[in-house]
Amino acid sequence: MMKHFDVIILGGGPAGSATALALLQYGYSVLIIERSHYEDWRVGETLPPHACRPLAALDVWDLFLQERHLPSPATYAAWGAADLYPTHFIFNPYGHAWHLDRSRFDAMLALSAESAGAILLQGARVISAFYADLSWQLSIHSGDQPLQLEASFLVDATGRVGWLARSLNRKRIVCDTMQALIGVLTTQEANLVPEPVLYLEAVEDGWWYSAPVPDGSLIVTYITDRDYLPGSSPTRFWHDQLERTAHTLARCEGFQMGGERDDKVSVKSASTYILERPAGESWLAVGDAACTYDPLSSEGITKALRSALRAAETIHASFHGDVEALNSYVVETAREFDDYLAQRVQYYCQETRWPASRFWMRRQAVYPLPQP
């Protein structure tokens, strides 16, 4: 007999697990399908102070504090000027920011959902999904075991992969082709501990951010557009660009790539996009599967948590006969995305040192266009 759930969530990252936690508060049966076992290393992220609000709404704030992520008292930015300018969190009503161990954070949310009553399938992948007779029919592989599942509602929380949206041929509106070149630096010097703050440094063809993670390593990331990248050796390109910085290069002194981590940089998409319609008949996309923000916003996880809470409200309303719930979700997602684009222009317009730079001109337009 095919197992039925009220909601099946594809993806057990922050957006998927948070959606499950929120749905469980309404009393629904929920299954999460996650490809990994949360054993893989994931790039750390800085969580802003106000992230405590959605975490508290999901009833995991106290558990988050027990995880002992790295507190961050400030951000330093060389943006619009050559010197670093500090922004301290001492007067922030929500306290300080946090530098996350992402693998531990993601696992905490997923296991919290499991403890609250969700079924969590790790090491599982979806083979097919189709909608018929008012329910979703899914074929999955969990380990070596094929399973047939059924759900009244399906949530795409597969991040930038956007598995369900792609299978449904949903169009993405892409605003840029930004790329992140990520280096992980470590040190053998026992007394060399990176300052627990985020650095931002603007340069002519992009910008850098660097931040520590709880294991003592330093994440150093160069953000630029795809057409600036060389055809080969992104690691050499990253090193060459690092040599042209001031504050970021100085911060890396005493650190190096290699050791337990790969000695090559990772190249990942950091583009901004939104699904044309991130919801449809008995399904919706949540988190980065619905839309993505510029990493400058530092809102990746917070946006995912807010999106999850809204998604759960939408699903609950839809189950209770609100025929406009899914359309309202689409409209609200688009409105929030438009607000983000307007704020992004304001931030990028603060940097005026390179008026002829394609990178900066592209982001100082009110309606950014895709780049080649």
C-alpha cells in the first residue's frame, strides 16, 4: 500500500526543514526527502541578529543557542571608500550576529523537525513526481530501496537546483550571472585565531567577503560576474585577484589553503533570480527554489526561514479552502523580491570609485539586465 502524507518536502536544507517545522505546528503529516546525510562540509554563513525571530517562531531558538555557533560583534566594510568602516551590533535590539557551522545548523533544523514528528529520509532522491487525481505520486530511491509515496501537497525546497520547478518547466527570471569563488583557509599557528567579524571589501570588478567559521578556518570569497572568469584555473584567478586587495589580503596573512580542505577554490553560482510563478496546483517553491538574493544582503538563511513560515501558512490556508492562498503567495514573493532589488541598487550605488566598471554599472541600474 502506498504511503500517504499531507505534505512531502523535497530538500532538507534550512528552507525545507523550517517548512516542515511550521507545518507540524498545524498538525499535518510531513515527509522530508534529503539527498545527503548532512555529513558533507558546507560553506559557513553569517546569520544576522534578527534571525532570532523566525528561529523562535519555529521553537528552535534555545536549541540554536546550545549549538554554540560563533558570535559576531560587528561587520567591517571598505565600501564606497578605501578604509574599513565598522558597524557594531552593540545597539542592535536583537543582539549580535553569528558565524555558522552550516552542516551542524542544517542538521539541527532537520533533526528538530524529525523529533517534532516529521519523517526524515536521508540519502534519498526523487526519481519522478506527477500530479493526478488530486494527489502527487512520487517514486524515490532511499538508499537502494525504491519507494512509492503519495502527498496532497508538494514543496520544492531543493535550492538553486529547483528540481520540481524545472520538471514543471517553470521559467526563472534571472537578473545577473554573479559567481562566488570560495576559498577555505586554515592555519597551523595555534595563536592565530581569525577575528570573529565579517569583512567586506569592494574592488574594481567585484567584491570580497571573509568570515571565520567555528572550526577556526577562514572563508574568503570573491564575488564577480561570470564573464570576468578565465577559461581555466579559477584558483589562480582567485589568488591573482586577492593580491589586488588591501584588507582581505592582510587578513589572510598566516592562513593558507590545503590541509584537511581542498587546495582549490570552489566556484558556485550567486546569481539573483525569481521563479515567474513559484506556486501552482498543490505545490509551491520555498527558499532559494523560489528566488535568490545577492550574498551582499546576508539574508540567505533568514529569507529561507521567513519563506518557510509563509509557505506553511499558505499550505494551511489552501487545505482549508482558500482558493486565493497560492496566488497570494506568488504576489507576496514577487513584492518582497522587488523590494530587495530596490535595496540592492541603493547599496551598490554607494560605491562610486569605478564608474567605468561593468560590474558596478550592472548593479546600479534600477532594472538590472542579464549579462552574457
